[in-house]
Amino acid sequence: MEALLLLLTPTVPTFFLMFLLVYLFAFFLVFRNWDPKHRREASSCFLSLSHGTPAVIMAVHALTRAPTPRSFASPNAAFQNVVLEFSTAYFLMDLLHYMVFFPNDILFISHHLATLYVFATCRFVVHHGAFAILVLLVLAEVTSSCQNVRSIASLRRADAPAAAKLYEFLSLPFYAFYSVVRGILGTLVVYKMGVFYASGAAAGNMIPKWAWVSWMVVIVAAILVSILWVLNLWMDWFRERSRRGQKKVK
């Protein structure tokens, strides 16, 4: 069955077309009655929803079915390459969205370009290291569903009580889940990757030094930004709780 799936594996352009259709479906149908700014943001969230959970399922399957022995420098297995292509197409589509509608959002554009660099070099240049990249992809996307539903609810919470309630309901669990996954598990995996690569275990023709050093720079920067982002969310949450408490006292 898996062999048949690999024979039918779509390429990056085919995956890109799929994500383009998902985006257009969201933009012209799902959110067609929203105001222009929120319509664009919600369409991007919808696109992310279509990528996040499927990417986690595919990556877990690719990791658990990978040939042994497994290491951060293992050759890419066939289905691992499929997952890399799937995520590459998503980030290309979302990058296009930001460049068209939010060209001044340098942080997101830089994030997408850096992520695409890691995926593309792992898949098409180095041909090793997908095991490490897919572990990080799972950690990055496992919070995607909660994050994007919360983000869509946030866009309508000012004028839709149900959206405001959903936003409030999801916020605390999302902050806690994201903190554990990115702040603790993500940091641990990145540390283990750094120790592995710095030890010289990936030397030679497996993963050249320029590749793993550049990957680590991108990944460490992404982890740090993620931690800072969720810390800022926690501070906003505590400030809001404090403000509400003061109102009750008055």
C-alpha cells in the first residue's frame, strides 16, 4: 500500500496547487462576507489548518516507518521526502499570501524563507537529516489546530459573542500546550541536535558542516522567537486577569 502511495506521490507544484485551491476556497467562500483585512488573515489561518494536522500525521507515520538505525543524520526515507515536499508547498503558498497582502510583515516573511531554506536543502541538496527536521515539524505543528481556531475566533471576538467565548476558552490551554511543546520539548530536541552535530557525528558526506550549522542557526532562532512570543501572550493574559480582578473589587 505504501509503495503504491509513493508511486502516486505528488510533487511540490502539485501540493502547491492543492494549497492554492484551499486558500481560494477560504477566501472566496468561507470568509467571503468578512471585512477585507480579517478575510485575508482568516484565509491564511484556514490554509494553516489544512497543513498543520495532516503534516503531523504524515510526519509521525514517516518517522515511525523510517528504516533503522535512526539518527539526526540518517538518509531521507522516501515518505519523509514526501512530507518535506508537502510542507514546502504550504510555506510557499503562505509566503505568497504574506508577500501580496502583508509585504511589511518582515518577521513572518523571514520565518517562512528560513523554514523553506531548511526544508529545501534537506530534501533536494543534502538528502539526509529529514528525521531531525520532521521531529521538529511535529512539535511545530501539533499546536496548529488550537492556535488557528483561536486566531480565527480572535478576529471576530469584538462583534461575535460566540467567537469571544471560544477565544477565551482556548487561550489558556493553548498557552500551556504551546509552552510545553515549544519551550520544553522543542528546546530539548534542539539541544540534542546541537550536541549530535557538534560531536562530528554528521561529518563527511552525510550532512556537510555548512548545512547543519545553518540549520541550527535557523532552528535556534525560531525556538527563541517562539518562546518570546508565548511569554508575551502569558504576560498579556496575566495583565488581563489582573485588570478584571481590579474591576470586580471596584
